[in-house]
Amino acid sequence: MKTLLIGEYREGKLLDSTYELLGFAAQLGAETAMLLVGSENQLPLYGGTLYLADAAACGEYNPDLHKKLIIEVVQQENPDYIVFLHSSYGWDLAPRVAVALKAAQISEVIAIQDSGFEVGCCNGKMRRSVKPATNKTVLTVQAGAFPALQPGGLPTVHKITSAGIGSLEFIGYEPAEKKDVDLAKAEVIVSAGRGVGKKDNIPVIQALAKALGGELGASRPVVDAGWVGHSHQVGTTGQNVSPKLYVACGISGAIQHLAGMKKSDFILAINKDKDAPIGEVADVLVVADVMQFVPALTAKVAR
Ligand SMILES: Cc1cc2nc3c(=O)[nH]c(=O)nc-3n(C[C@H](O)[C@H](O)[C@H](O)COP(=O)(O)OP(=O)(O)OC[C@H]3O[C@@H](n4cnc5c(N)ncnc54)[C@H](O)[C@@H]3O)c2cc1C
């Protein structure tokens, strides 16, 4: 079994998330080759085969041209799986490659099973197993679902260029609008989840954040319900955070939330369900009603 892993490179740097692709391939027990549109001075630390296209010539982001490069390498390597990260780069490129190869695509893989690949469904509440029915399959893997694996060594580099010039031109990146809170820099984050119950209870969570000198975070349903603004959302479609202390209040621990916060130094979770998945990453899980426990903790901290 063979995988072609599509690495990621942005603003002159190899992205660390590229190593999660190697973690995925290791769990699959597959042989690997990697393709990267990047540069020679940012090679992944992995002693395998690397097809390297020059980002300065091809554009760091050019789905048209990058698709051509991938198809050319697929023809040489004949992999069973072409694997992208489930990022904006992967979202855009993977379906283009799947259509060109007439291959199945499975998006947002979170685990590997004997019977296929596990993906989320029902807005992340449930999981289902999907088995591809084609010889080649395009996959995108969820951020944080597989451990980053840095095997070390340097790759055997095959330089590649695409004959065509493509119909799109990469111009550059435009920074996103400035957020009213930068959770990425916060040392303490206290996050509210659906378990907080209602918008009127948010100040209770905010008071603990303030008492600890931290910022307010939130899970996606809390943001979707309009209880707090999107700049507070932690997770794959929010911010990636790694504070010294992360307090998860009434948050179940869905994979999309964990992907954004599991690198925190210390995780305190408060949940009325002792079996909530957040317990798997929490250093301390307090089994309690959040609206009883949090005000008592705030009072202790503020004393
Ligand atoms: C493509 C996609 C992207 C996503 N991106 C994100 C993202 O960036 N960030 C994110 O957070 N989610 C994201 N999600 C949603 C994610 O799958 C979950 O649905 C979400 O994280 C659940 O939020 P929650 O834990 O607050 O709510 P729930 O899953 O409903 O959990 C609520 C928890 O509160 C507990 N609880 C209830 N009442 C109390 C109480 N009184 N006291 C204590 N505990 C209580 C319950 O036991 C439960 O564990 C995404 C989903 C998809 C499909």
C-alpha cells in the first residue's frame, strides 16, 4: 500500500502540520512519498522520497498548477492514497485531484479502521466509517486527528516543474481582519461550551477568565448561537491556542475543539458527565454543574 502525501508550505515556511500526514501514513502502515511546493531550504525532516516544486516559480498557492504537479507525480508513483491536510489548501485541491483521477474522495478523516476511514457526521456529534470503492482514493485528514511524526533524516529530492503555466496566478496573502481578542497569545483561556446553558450565563465564565487574568474562549455552538463573537472560537474553524492554562466549561471535547486546544500546558475541564471525551485530554476533570462550580472557583481565586 502506498500513499502520496501533499505537504504544506506558507509564506516561505514548511508547515508543521505536514508531519501529521506522516503520522497518518504510519498508522495506515503505508509506504510514503511526499510532494511539496516549497523550497530547498525548508525540507521536511523525513528520509523518504520528496517531489519538490519551487514555490517561487509555481506560486505558493495555485490550485491549477499544483493539481497538474500532483497528477504528474501520481502517474509516476501510482499511490493508492493521495493524502491532503483538511486545510483551505486541501479543501481546494483535493476535489480537483479526485475529479481528474476519477478517484473517490473521503474528507476530514479522523481515524483509520479495518473497515475503512472514520469521519465525523451530524455536525461532529457522530462518526461513520467509509470504505472507498475505487482503486485510488483522495483523502483529507482532520487537523490534530493524527500525531505529528518527525522521523528525521533528509529526503531524497526529485525536482519537478509543470509544463503548463496554468490559468491562475498567485498574487499573495491578505491578512485577515484584526480580531478583537488574540487567543493565540493568551496565557490563560477560560472557554464556555454549550453546557453553560444560555447567553445570560456567559458573564459567569467571563468573570473566572478575568479573575485568572485570562481571556474568554468558546466552542463553536456558543459562537453559532451568538452568545459570543467568532474571534473567541477555539478549534479547527476558530483559533489554535496553547495557553499555560485552559479551562473548558461545559465542553464535550469534540475532535474539532480538541484540535485547537490540546497543546495547552494544563487543561482543567468542568463537565457534569464523567465520561465526556474532554476527560481524555484534561489534566483534571471536575465532575460538576458548571454554573455551581465556576462561581465558587472564581470566588476562591479572587479572594
Ligand atoms: C467542519 C466542522 C468544524 C467545526 N469546528 C469547530 C471549532 O472550531 N470549534 C468547536 O468548538 N467546534 C467545532 N465544530 C463543532 C464540534 O463538532 C462540536 O459540535 C462542538 O465542539 C461541541 O461544542 P460543545 O462541547 O460546547 O457542545 P456539546 O457537544 O453539546 O457538549 C456540551 C457539554 O456540556 C456538558 N454539560 C451540559 N450541561 C452541563 C452543566 N450544567 N454543567 C457541566 N457540564 C454540562 C455536557 O455533558 C457536554 O459534554 C465543528 C464541526 C464541524 C463539522
